[in-house]
Amino acid sequence: MITLVAVLVVLVLAVTGWGFRLVDDLTAMQCFERGHEGRTVALGDSITLGKGDPAWNVQGDQSWFSYATCDGGYGWNAGINGNTTQQMLARFGPDVAAHHPRQVVLLGGTNDVFQGVPADVTTQHLADLISRAKALPAVVRIGTIPPFSDPALRPRGEALNGRIRQLAAAEHVGLVDFYGAVALHGSYRPGWTYDGIHPTASAARAMGETYRRAAAGR
């Protein structure tokens, strides 16, 4: 009975326009039932979390992971608001390894840039995350961070993305160019961010599609 009520509540949220959607509208029930299998885990910050609730297997429409899962596999959104790469590293065990993923995608560094964490430190944290994910073992992909609308932050964000691209090549892991999916002239495309940092639903969809192409080897 409790499970039925939970399903009905999630379906109401999904269809009433409250800013939430199930992981995949076409296979909603299947995703709800199997979403905790953890075949793909996305570790990140608020850009990954969106405005959903992973415990309910509900993704916000501003999470790129909403548009990337339930396409040949099922996923667990391990995004947490405000996380730095150091915090991501600290919770790798319970939030990633415990789900026994077949694939891990990492997207972190935005909050490091905000907090003035040196790029060398962020890069080392990301390298450590890659190493831990490989040891599971899992297929590992790492994403570039989206752009900043604040001109003062753009150079540091772009420099970090350069490091991320180099790291992906050096570690022989897949690169997901989230930045390229949403950027225009160093910032988000017009109308694709509501605060200069986080993606709108349109931008999140583009990011999700970019992930799916990368996962498919395209």
C-alpha cells in the first residue's frame, strides 16, 4: 500500500507541472522500480542534482541526468548542492561505490572555482576520483564544467576545463563536453541559465544529450 501511494505521489508531481519529472516519462514505472540498481552513478554538485530527489527516483527538469538515464541502463543521481571536489571525494564510498555501478560520470569543480580552490588541487581530487572509480571497476567519464556568466570567474572556469580535458586524455577516460553543449562566447547560450551558473531545462536537456552521445561513442 505504501509503495502504491509513493508511486501515485510521484506521478502527480510528474504531470502537474511542479518542476519535477520522472527519470524518463516513457518508461516511468520501470525506472521507478529499477532506479536503485545503480548501473550508472553521476557524482557531482547542484548542476547534477537539479531540483529532484534521488531517494524518490525523481529528477528535476534542470538536471542533465534526467535526460541521460533510462537509455540502455538505469542510474543513481549522487549530486549534492554546494559540493566541492574534496567533498565529492569524501563521500565516494557511500554515494558511489556502495551502488556497485557499471559506469561512473564525474562532474565537479564549479564550487571549487567559487571558493578559490587552486586548479592543481581540484585536478588532483578529480584524478583521485577517477582512480577510485576505475578500481570498482567501472567505465569512467568526466565532464567539463558549464560556463560562468560572471566575467571574473570565466578565466578560472575555462582554465579548469583545460585541466579536465588533459586529465581525461592522460587517464584514458571518456570526456563529456558539457561546457561545449551549452556555451556561447564564453557564457551560457541566451535563456539557458536562470542565475548565471545553473542550467535551465533546455540547457540540461542539451547536456543530457551530450552525455548520451559520449556514452554511445559518438
